[in-house]
Amino acid sequence: MAYVDGFVVAVPRQNIEAYKALARTTGEIWKEYGALEYVECIGDDVPYGELTSFPRAVQAKEDEVVVFSWIVYASRADRDAINQKVMADPRLKSSMQNMPFDGKRMIYGGFENFMGL
């Protein structure tokens, strides 16, 4: 069954176009190495919850928008092999030197798919 990496970041509104350019570059790299899907979504209806929420999770500020992303792989083994290649790719290293968001506030994780409808 498929394996998914999920990510949530807060991007300053002024950096959205730079983030989109970075996402296109990184998405192409992940797909080149075998990722099945690479999806980036800009928050449109993401309320700040009283206890928990996407904005709270990434400590989003007033001038930031939440971005939710995921990458789909055939399996955890494929994900591990693909990520190893991606992280060694010089195109990724150069694009990560000037990220348009605060990477310290990014949340991410790997998820085993248990159902698909």
C-alpha cells in the first residue's frame, strides 16, 4: 500500500510566488526519482482554532499563509530510497539555501496508508 510524507509550513504572503517556484523545482526532483504524486496546497479556509489548528501547529503569524503538502510513494522502502537520492541532489541543496519560509516551524511526518476509496 502507498506511503505518504506530509508537510505543513507557514509562508509569508510576500513570499508565496517564491515558494511556488521552489515547490515546482522540488516537486520535479521528487517525481524524477520516483515519487508517484507531489501536491502543494495553499490554505484558503484555515481557521485559527482555540486549542489546535494548522496555524497554531506552525505558529503562523498574521502575514503568513498555511501551506499543506504531501508526497505519495509506492511504499516506505521506495520513500526511503527516493528521499536519499533527493537529499543528495545538488539542485535541491542549492534551492534550500534561501528558503521562502521558516523551516524551523515546519511540521512533517511519514504515514502508512491504511485505506483508499
